[in-house]
Amino acid sequence: MAELTSLDSTHLVRFIWDRRKTFAAVGGGAALIGAAVALLLESQFKSTVVMFATPQHSIGEQFYEEIKRNDLLEYGETEDAERLLQILNSDRIRTRIIAKYDLWTHYGIEPGSPGSATLLGREYASNVESQLTRYGSVQVTVYDRDPQRAADMANDIAFLADSVSNRLRNDRAREAFRYAEASFLQVQGEIQAMEDSLGVLYGKGVYDYPTQIEGLNEQYATALNEGRKANAEAIRLQMAELSTFANAFNKLANLLEAAYEREAVLKRRYELMRLDAETQMPAAFVVDYASPADKKARPVRWLIVVLTTASALAAALLALLAHATLRKPEA
């Protein structure tokens, strides 16, 4: 088998050598075509922004909760980086970048023409990319024929990531804030109604039923012991009148105590949610901002020439082998 393989290799080398002029012509022609194509391609500059995602924890929790479960200054995990990557690739950012830099005109695409949106999307995707690095960071890369534009676009995409992330987080927090606000206002209304009812009892001389009734009982016993029957009877009548408000007062007092506790909890939640709904927090720590490149990044012209030449030679070899096989007489 090894001898056969060696023989086949020798035949292939000889086959190529016998047709070296053909291969030279094909290779030379392919190299010229590749060079021409490479020269016609527009040169582009590359700018990159490197950032680490931040975990999107509750800000209000840091101020109003006694036990801090999260740290706002820590770096994000893989899921945080993947979430940031989704935001960077979102239509919200793409639309704003296209509008700000008038990419329709810049890429030479006529708006409204058949397939124009798809064509613009492909052009944008070929020039703007976001990806995770092996270090856990996120890298935004922008190619453009203008180095300053490439740098500005990359930096704006990183800036818009904060804007879009905060918008999403604030919108979600506002829903919770509206619920917390409604609950807080409701318990405040209940407290006000109960305090008004207690005010009516205060107007009738009922200020603290347990304390008042205890004091009157002592006075009644003292009057009886001292033989002041008239005073004792007056005190008994006062206690009888006071006792008619006992149930209402005790019920309101117990409900108010529980309502005050609920109000304290809901007020803390209200302030927590309000802070989350209004505060802006960065979605990423930017390690390296983009700057205008001083060297063209693509196309790599020599690579285009090499690949074109190699492809042409491979195709020529296959064609010649097929032609030789077809012309070979059957045994």
C-alpha cells in the first residue's frame, strides 16, 4: 500500500511537471486578476472598544436594605456579558447608529428600493461586529473607510449600550414602582381614615381607653372606701359611658398599629423602587475606547492574491486530472 501511494505521488508530481507551463499561465493569470480585484476593493480602517459587562443589581437595595447581597462594583459573569452582547447587537442601537451617521448615504443604498433594508443590514453586519473575548470581555469592532468615523461609531455603540440598558431596566423598575406607590398610598389612605375615626372618639373624651378605664377604676374604688357614694356613682356613670366606645377604640388602635408597620415597610419599598426607576447605571466598564487607526486593516491584498492564485491552480489541477482520466482508454 505504501509503495502504491509513493507511486501515485510520483505520477502526480510528474503530471504537474509535464504541464508546468499550463499551471504557470493559470497561476500568473489568477495572480493578475487577484491583484486587480484587491486594488479595486475599498480600503477600510479598524477601531475597537473593549469593555467588561456589569451585573444589573438593584441600586435601591444598596441604600435601603440592611443586608447587601450584591456589590455594584463587581465585574459581571458570563451571562452578564452575553446580555450586554445582545444589547450591542440589538435593533435599538443599530437603528440609532444608522440614523446618526446616515449610513444609507454612506453605504450608497437607496432607501425604499426593493431589498434596501436587507442590503443595509448585511452591510452594517459586515462592518460592525460585537463578540466575547477569551478574557470574558466584550469587544466592539467597526470597519470604515474613514478612520475617525470608525472610532466615533465604536465609541457611540458603547455609549448607547448604557442608554439602552438603563432604559430597559428603568422601564421594568417603573412597573414595580407604580405598584409600590399604589400600595403605599392605599395604606396611607387607610391610616388617615382610621385617624379621623379616632379623632371623633377624642372629641368624645376617649383618648386612651385602657389607661383611662384603669384610672377611673382606681378612683371608683377609692371613693367607695372613703364613703363618698356620690362621687363613686359619678365615676361609675363615666366608666359606663366610656365603655360604650371600648370596642371601637380598641379595634382602631390595633388596626392602626398594624397599619403603621405596613406603612414603614411599604415606604422603604417605595423609596427603593423609586431609586431603581430613576437612577442611571453603567452597563459596562470600558477598558479601551476606540481611537482613529493610522493603518488600513482590510482588505489584506496579498492574501487575496495568494488565495485567488491557489484556488485557480487547484481548479486547474482538478480539471486537467479529470480531462486525463476521461481520455484514458479502457483496459
